[in-house]
Amino acid sequence: MAFSVVACGDDDKPADNNNNTADVVDEDTTSDPDTTTEPDTTEPDTTEPDTTEPDTGSNDTPVPDHSDKSTEGSTCEELATCQDLCEPTDTGCNDTCVNAASELALAQMNDVIQCVTDNCSGAADQLACINEYCFSIFTACFTTADGVCLADCDATNPNDPVCGTENQCVAIGQGGACAGEGGTIPAGAGECYGGVGCATGESCYGVTGGGGSGQTDCSLFPDNSAPCTTEGETCYRTGNGDDTACFPYDDTAAIGSECTAPNHCNINQLCMGSGDVGTCEQACDTSNPTTCGEGEGCAPLSGGGENLGICITFNADAEIGAPCQGPEQCSEVQACLYDDNTQTTASCQQLCDTTETESSCPEAHSCESLNIEGEPTLGTCNPV
């Protein structure tokens, strides 16, 4: 099992277009760690890390008796997950989640809301407050652990004594956590639920991607310089800048399968979509178009990383200037480009190099620059 490299918080929106992060959760951070300090080379303390259970204290609110409530329908946890996928203004989506929930789930969710409102409204540290006042009520709803508790440490000092002799301090997000060799979860690490459940001096690190070996700093397709070494895993962005980690992929997913996160797809597939639910599509290497099937081409993905593309079936009959809503409506030598800065309409345009001695443009067309910063020779074929 592996942890994501950011601390628990609000769930990332799944299936964002060109978003190849694994199922992870965000951390609210306000400052970067001080990376100017040289690592401390003193010998680590032999003290073992503190693995005590969170102190819920005598202030913990008892769980109300709901034995009379029906369990027919979705659970409290499933209700929360469903609501997390709804846009804040989409009341219809929220109503659908509520209508599908069981009586017990609704009662437990109301318990959570009431407890947090009564005890933690305005609290400077919401998680610490929930641990103290609402831990039992919270975990009655969220029964599936989605993270592990790791001790906080100084990210600039791999030998931070807090981590003891068996672990080391690794930089995770904008802080540090005590982890095993290669960033694996240390023995004795406690579980947490949506960020709740860790002792003082610990943080919750999400494992909602379905676990993993813990290998980090892998290379994303099509770069194979640092592959995942555990069978059944491939590399994903974690959601924290350029950080990457290995997570299991779904080897049953086929092209066109629905997905809500990148690792819900098979190896070398991308979860593509503009809403909450996307579809698995074949990834490809734009420098090696043969990675796609017969009759397909590799269309580059904007912001997807060097040489990353998606396999599509081009329209070989598309003419220059034909309206389009995506690259698959254009030919292999064309691109679907917005017609102007209003970005309301787009058309198929043939790309060309303004410096080429023999024009690749069709007859009665010339190559004119697109005036794109960083791409001074990139142009399109326009009628003469």
C-alpha cells in the first residue's frame, strides 16, 4: 500500500481534461518549506516513532442510537462521496445523492454536520477539533480508511530524530513525513478517515488511489526512464506539481470504459472528459505515431507533457477551413484551431513550417506564421 504525496483535504475533481493524477486529496498550504538549510548530518535518535492512537479525549460526542433506521440504500460514506462529485451549484445532483441514501446514512450525515457545527465552527484547526469532539460520530459515517497517519518531520533533514532509526524524513508536498525505505508506509502507521484520526504531530496522507507500492519519482508515459517496478502499477501525477508516484491501474478497462480518475483506466490509457465522468482513451507517443492502431493518428495533448498524445481516428476527407470541435474531425496533417481570440468557433487548419524551402502546403496556399511565442516558425497553410 502506498500513500499519496499530499495531505488529506478536499477531493480532487476527477476526470479533468488532460489531468493524469491518481486518486489523491489536496492539502491547504500557505508557504514552501525552507530548502536553504543544509541537511543535518548528526546521528539519528534511537527513539522509535510515536504510534499511539489519537487522543479523542473525554469531549468526544457519543454516537446516537439509530438502530431504528433502515439501511436500504447507499451508506453515509457513499452519500458523502456522491455529493463530493457534485458541483456546488448543482442542486439536482445533490438531490439525487440524498434520494439514493438510506435512512441510516442520512441520520449519520446529519450527526456529522450537527457535531461539527456545534463544536468546531470557526475552529482554527478543524481536524484537531473533529478529533476531539466528533471522532466517533465521524468514523461511524466514514468507515473505510482512506489514508495513513505519518509523523511530521523536517523535510530538509532526512535523519530527523522524530523518525527514529527505521524510517527517514521524506519531502511530501510542502512538508515532511516519516516514511520507510523508498517512501513506503512504515510499520505501525495508523489509519485515518478523510484526514481525521491522527495523533498530535501526525498528518493524514491519502491512499484513495487503491493503494500502491509506495514508489515515487517515476516517469510518465511515454518516458520510460524511471518505470514502476511493481507489476500491475504505472506512473501518475499525484496532484502536487510535478510529483509522481506508482499506483495500480485497472487491467480490465477497455477503450471507452467510464472512469472518474486516471488509475481507473488500463496501462497507457488516459481518463479523458470535461465533466465528472470520463472515458478511457489510448495514450500515444507523438514522436512515434505507430503506438496507435491502423487508421489512427496520435494527436498531441496540450499541457499533457512532452510527446504525450491520444490516439484518434482522423477524418481523411476534411478540407482546410472545415468547421471542427476536435482534432478527430480534421485530417492527420491538420489541427483544429480556434478561428479568433473569442474562441467561439474553430476550423481545420494545416500546420506548416515557415522556414521550409519546399512548402508542404497544398496548391494555392502559402505558409503564414501563427505568431506563437516560443514557436516562431510554426504556421498554417492559408489560401493565396
